[in-house]
Amino acid sequence: MHLPKAELHLHIEGTLEPELAFALAARNGVTLPYPDTEALRTAYLFEDLQSFLNLYYALMAVLWTEDDFAELADAYLTRAAAQGVRHAEIFFDPQAHTARGVPIGTVIEGLGRSLERSEEKHGISTQLIMCFLRDQSAASALETLEAARPHLHRISAVGLDSAEVGHPPVKFREVYERAGELGLRKVAHAGEEGPPSYIREALDVLGVERIDHGLRCLEDPDLVKRLVAERVPLTLCPLSNVRLRAVDTLEQHPLPAMLEAGLLCTVNSDDPAYFGGYVGGTFHAVHEALGLDREQLRTLARNSFQAAFLDHDEERRTRYLSEVEAYVFD
């Protein structure tokens, strides 16, 4: 679906398609534990978040050079442009790479090289969000933030991802305080597999401005009222929720109820190479499965630009919103 939209919940490592993974493996002398792309695709059946993460981290072994990271980002931006994305705020996981011996500068500069030419090449404005792995130590997160300091001109915000259960947001209070002092915006994954209390903690302890996922907020009516009153954006990922068994079927996804409640929901692809669809395909899927009408789809697109970190460029936000209003559905 080509409806103009922003994508606010996208892990760049999760855009690694099997074809590119094998090409980079060959270039970098890495042997993958799969004979071909079809065998790899059959591994994309997950029981839960952790089973996905095991494969997700294993495939990162093919990424080694600035060129690799630039090529990965270029491939995503090409697909995103073809599906109506006008603005993308892109997550990356530096600890997953530095743990393999890849310098953090290689990761950031490779991605940055692609992103800095994205608007000219793809018509997409971009921002980069550095995520901390919540199943790693708080000390490791602080070390990662410190290592990134020479490259902060390329980074707009910090985030928190990976295995949620057992790793509450409070664990990362200090690194989020430090990030705020450095002028970085703040988001965090919360309420995907973790309880609604994690959403409250992310807001109150970490001071985040957006909640990534937030699906389980519906279990706490008072929290829903707060999220509505404070206009806290939720970056939902419906296809991911189904593939990782947070929701049994797409037809059962609570997105319509969340919109009806007045929550500022956005729709995103999360890790599209693994979950069966980029953001245009995700919009089409929720339209078909949930019966969302054109005005609801337009609302989701509006929400995406309203939730984007475009405060420094309200003229751009207004232009993107005008494109949403002018869009003619097929």
C-alpha cells in the first residue's frame, strides 16, 4: 500500500533478506548453517520472541564492514520507498556487533553513509536510533553509549530492545539519564511480552516519549487512559505479534480496539525479512484482516507523522501530513 507513511519501529538488522545474507557471507568468508536461501526461509517459523532472536543474532555474523551496513540500509530504503514510506526512524543494535569484534564506528558510519543520501536517492528522510540490548548488563549499555559519543551527530535517540521478560526498564535508568544529558530522544520496547507495568516504568523511570509495541496496555484500563490523555505514541507491529505468538491470528489483533480507545497507534514492520511483510504490506494486511476502512488507514498514517521526531522541522511534518490527506486509494 503506497499511502504516505512514516516507519518508526524498524530494526535494520531485521531487514536482512536471505539473498543478501548469502551474498555477504560469500564476500566475508562466513559459512551459514543453511545450504541455500530456501532452507533459511524455512527456519523463519518461531515459537516466541527468544526463538526469533536466536536466528536474528546468528545471521548478523555476515555483517562486518561499513559497506555491508550501508548495503543493508540501502536495500531496506529501496523497499520502503516503493511502499510509500516518506520518513523512517531506524533502530540498530551495536552491542550485537561489537560483541563479534565489529567496531561501533564501522556500524554507525556504514549505516550513516546510506542514511545521509537517503532523501536524495529514495525520497525518505531518516533518523537513527541506537538500541541497548536489555538482556545484556546495564554496564554494557553505558559502555556502548560512551563508545558512541564520537558518532552522536548521526544518532537521534536511544531505544531498548531484545528479550523483554525479566529485564524491566528500571535496569537501564542510569544510561537513559546519561542519554538525556547528551540531548538524545528516548524510546523503549515495552508491553510486548512484558506486563503493562513495564510500560509505566518506561514512561516514569526512563522518561521515554514513545512506547515500542505497548500491546499489553489494554490489560490496564488506567494505563490506557493515561496513554490517551498524554498522547503517547505506540509503535505497533501486527505481523510481528502474530509470528511471535503474542497474538494467535491477525484477525484477533486488538488494533481496532486500540484505535477506538483513542490510543495514538502507528503500524510498522519491526523485522520484515523475518515476519513476512514490509510496512506497505503490513498496512494491506491489517486492512484485509481487521476490516480497517480507508479513514482508519489514513488515521494510522497521520499518527505515524505526528509521532515522528520531526519537532525540529514542523514544515516537513506538515508537508507529509498534506500528502496523507491528498492520497487517493486504489
